[in-house]
Amino acid sequence: MQLTGIHHLTTVTARVTENQAFYTQVLGLRLVKITVNQDDVSAYHLFYADGAASPGTDLTFFD
């Protein structure tokens, strides 16, 4: 198998509202989807990417 790059990064945030404002308004990423964490349905899972869905721009957060 040949690895050609990073698919996405996942991290944790304690401030969902500020997180969304920063990544969409400051960095210009698109909020692709908001779901619940499959392991903990009381937590959100936010998905960001650029408008063209370019490889390596996927970024997700758990709250």
C-alpha cells in the first residue's frame, strides 16, 4: 500500500460555537456536516472541508 497523504485530522473542542466561527469565518472552511458522536450521542461531531473538497482539507472535531 502506498500512502499519498493525510485523509483528515480529528481533534476535540470545548467551545463548539467559537470553533465553528473560527473555521468558517476566519479560515474560510465549509461546515460540511454536524452529527453526533457514535460512541457518545451526547457529543457533537463537526466536519469541515474546503469548498472543493480538496484532499487533505478534511478536519473534524468532537465536543
